[in-house]
Amino acid sequence: MGWLELQLSRASTQTLEIEWAVADNPEWPLFKDELLDIFTRWAPIERWHSLRVTELAPRHIPFFRSLIFTKTFENLESFVWESFDEERHTMLPLVDAHLPPLPTSKFRQFECDFHIDHAQLHGSIATLIQYTSRFWTQDLRDFGEHFLPPNVHELLVSRLPDFPLPHVTSIRISSLHNLNSTTLPNVSSLTIRLLVPRTFPLPVEFDTLRELSVAVVDFQLLEMIQAPNLHSLSIGAPTELYVPRRSHINRIKKESLLRVFAQGSQYSLNPPQLSIRHPFPLDILEHVVRHAKDTTHLSVKFRNTYDMGLFISRVLLPAPSMHPSISSLASKHVGPTYGDDITCPDLKMLTLDLERPRLLKEHSSLRWRVDQHLIALYSRRLFIVRKGSSLEGISFVVDRHWRRFSATELDALHVDGHETEELEDGYHINL
């Protein structure tokens, strides 16, 4: 336990993210008292910012009772229950009983990854929901129309209920059942994730929808959604949701995207912010981006810098056209002019998101420096060619979920002195 005690002591008075994933270990009686002492001294529940339970054994309950005894979760904002153990019937009321009164409580998010029975609907879960603005659960089938209080604004469910949710403004779903403006009259943020093809509903219009994120198998769904006030559209999912061995699924994805963004399609969405979160093939990226007439902020994910360069050359760099009266000699001084067919003519900010830098191979430092110069070259060319347009900046992102950089490598990330920032989604180079 020395390592754990050392790390907790270094945290000083900072709030803590607690995840309980302890199996029913036969040696539990041998170390539970020492663990209780460490938590009492270095990680009291007053400092817990979030609690996630992924595995819990019956004999862990007395440990929590001793730890929580006479105390309150003063800083707890999130409680996530992912365990399928029946101990939830004891643990949920225990957490509920030690939350501060509603006016002073910081509790905002409650997730439960299990089916809620009728007894729980009127027990501790009903009380916990009174605190939170975010409620995530698998199913709402047993919920009554008036069960969700008006303080719940964010919802994550697999299937929408058969009654309206007027207070919900942000929702994530994995079923198209009841997807309509009657069920969600005030939704402003909608996330749809479907890993298998589904039957599409009739066209639906959301007047209040501002943010739409779609990670599905068949993107024809995009034709069914009308959102005249849409501000941001995200297409695709992170790589971990992509299924490379299921070729028929990937084929459906590609073909459906090509159909949606083809000429004569019913697709009507044209938000100013467009994010393509999966490294689709270049022909698909080209179709999607050329359809984005009014886009001002564009973010595109690539597998490598080669694909990135092809995208810039083929999609974002327009083909030059000379006026007949300008001689070839004069054109060298005047420069080329570009027609009205320029892709994303109102583009202000471009984010180039590299999925996986080649840093784990031999001579990776040299390879990475070559990639750096290619990125800088592409960006300079884009700035020069689109000089006088609305383009204000280019940001290059290295996805840090694949690999974090050392201090030396961070220094090497700088491209000709441009600023590098470490943000939540990766390392940003502002070019």
C-alpha cells in the first residue's frame, strides 16, 4: 500500500476521481483495515469529485459504511454505477444518504448501467435524480411520464420513451424509436450511435437543434433529419468504434455517405461547423467537404500525413484559371485567379487531425520531423493560394490517445516556431 499512500499524499487537498473495481479477493480481510486507514487519512470522501463503481463484492459494503460514517460528499459531482452486482440495492441508498442538502449539493451526474425496477423508481434512484442535471441509464421503458424531474437536462438512453421529454436539451441515443420533435421538443444537442443498420423513421424536423453527432452504420439517416438552425455537425466515430474486420459494415458506411452527399440527395444540413471524426477514404471526404458550402470551421481526421496532403491538394486547393486577356508572362506577376467553385469559400479555421503519428518505429524522430515539414508545407501552400480569403488559421492535432509525448518530443513538435498546446483531445500546433 506504500505506493498508493504516496500518490494520495502528493494529491494534497485536491479533489479526487475514485473508481472502485475490486473483485471479491480472498485476501480482502488482510488489507481492508490498512486501506481504510489510507482513505481516511489521505482520501476522505469530502474530497471525492466523482465515484465510479465497476465491481463490488458484498463484503465491501461495511468498508464503505465505515469510510462514509458521519460524513458527507461535499464535492461529489458524478456517481457512475457500472456493476451488475445486487449490492446496488445497498450502495445507492448509502450514497444518497450522505449527499448534502439540495441547495448546497454539487451533485450533477448520475449513471446506472442496469435495468431499473419499480422498487428503485420510488427509492434511492428517485432521490438521486432530484439532484442531477445529467442522467444516464440503459432503458426508460418503466419510467412514467412524470418521473424525470425538470432539473434533468442531459439524458443518455438506448431507447426513447413513449412520452415527451420537454426538459431534455441534450440527449444521446442508440435507437431511432420515437425519434421525433414531439418526444424531444426542445432538444439542442443530439448524439446518435448505431452500430448496426436500422430502419429509418420518416423525415423529422428539429427547429431547436444546434449540435448533431452521428456515428452510425448507414448514414442515410442524415437525409431524414432537418435542422434549419443547426450550428455543428459531427460525422463518424473515433477509431475504437470502427470495425475493420466487418467489411460489409464498412462498405455500407462508405456507400451510404456517398449517396447522402451526392447530387440530388435529400440531405439539407449545412452547418457552419463540420467535424469528420473518422479517417474515411479520400473520395468520401471529398464528397462530404465539397457539399459544405457555408462551413467556416472544418475539422478532418486522417490516418497519415500522406492522406492529409492529398486532401489539401485535391479538395482545398482550387484549380487555377487564367483570364484569356492575361498573358502567360503577366500571369507570373499577377498570379492565378480562382473561380466560384472553391471548396468551403467561407472557411476561417481548419483543423487537421492526425490519427496515429509514426512514432513507434525505428528512426521515429527523423520520420516525425519529415512529417512536421510536410504539414508546414501543406499549410503554407494553403495560406498562399487562398490569400485574401476568409482563412484565418490552421491547427494540426496529434491524437494523444495513441501515445503521449515526452518533454523532448514536445519540443520537437514545434513547426518553425509555431505555438504548440496540449489540450484534452491531443497536441495542437497552431500554424
